[in-house]
Amino acid sequence: MPWLTEPYGWEETVAHFLQLVQVGLELHVAVDRGGLPIAFIGIGEGEVEHLYVAPGSQGRRLGSRLLALAKAGRPALELWVFQRNAGARDFYERHGFRLVETTDGSRNVEREPDARYRWQRG
């Protein structure tokens, strides 16, 4: 997302993710044959907090498999995505998520308009 403003430096970003993992996110990580992480999903209470697939690993269904793990055993999930991230929005819609809200971005750190999606089993 080259258009996204980066509100944090590298060290702050790493500290932020370490804090998130420590507060109890369910985390699943896909690694390559060398053991390097190439994709991950962080799931909070009824919400996909993070889903990321490294650009060189996209198109291999890693995101789909991670999202399936998140859906397993849950009746519903929600997530937020930036409005102009059309690829992510299409991905989530293909996986059964429906748009429920859009905002002007005033409530997120990046100040980027976003959209809330919801998936419900059945």
C-alpha cells in the first residue's frame, strides 16, 4: 500500500505488534521452506485484526487458508480494511464478508477512510 502514510517507524511498528501478540491475539504464521514468515493472521475477539501475505507469496492461497482458520468454529467475524485497498476488499467479499460500515478515517491512526466488513456463518 504505497499510498498509506506510515505513522510509526520500524522500531515502533515491531513494538506495536509484540504488544498485540502479548494481549492474547490468536496468531497463525505461514513460513517458507527456510523458516521465514511469509504470511500471518491475528484474530481477536470476533475480529480479524491482521491479515498479511508478503507480496512475493501472494497468489498461493495463503490468505485464503489463513482466513479459513479464522472462520473455523466461529459464528461470525468482523474486520476493517482501508477503502482504497480494492484488492483486499475484493478478497474479503469473495470469502463471504459483507460491507457494513464506511468511515472517513478519523478514528484510525493512519487517518485513512476505512470500511468495516462482517462475515456470518450460514
